[in-house]
Amino acid sequence: MSSSQIINSSNIDEFGRDMSLRKPKTTKNNSCVSRFKGMAWSDICDFIEEEEERSKNIYEEKKRQEELVVFRKIHAERKLLFQIGEYELEEGEELDM
């Protein structure tokens, strides 16, 4: 058995390092490359634009939901104040009872 076979069989490189202790190389760049591997440049651009559009829509929907909660709170406060006579309706304003 040659020395290179002994080194390879025990998983130690030529410098005496145990290669079984080494972490596999995974970086963010490798994941991006594998994500777009085999795609044409125009497909990559379209994919990224669609992804940005989806995240923008999610952000806008979340913002709209937060505004709706605030408006419902204001409406409930005005309704309560109107019932006890502390709030006057403006012209054209209606409170559903």
C-alpha cells in the first residue's frame, strides 16, 4: 500500500489535516448560482422583477391592513362618543349603528 492510499483512506491530506472535520463549502453565492443555473439572462431578470413585485404587494397589503385597523378604531371611538352626545356628525358623515 502506497503512502497516498493510506492518506486517502484515513481522510488526512498531504499536510496532515483531517478532512472529515472540514465544513462543506456553502456560500450565499453558490446558492444564488444554483438558483439561477440553466436560466437565460432574460428569465433571471423576469424572475427577479416578479419576486420584487410580490414582495411589494405583500408590503402594500400589510400596510393596508394596518390602516384598516386604525380606521376601525377611530370609527368605534366616534360611534361611542356620538352615542353619549360628545361627538357631532359633520355634513354628509354617517355612522352605522
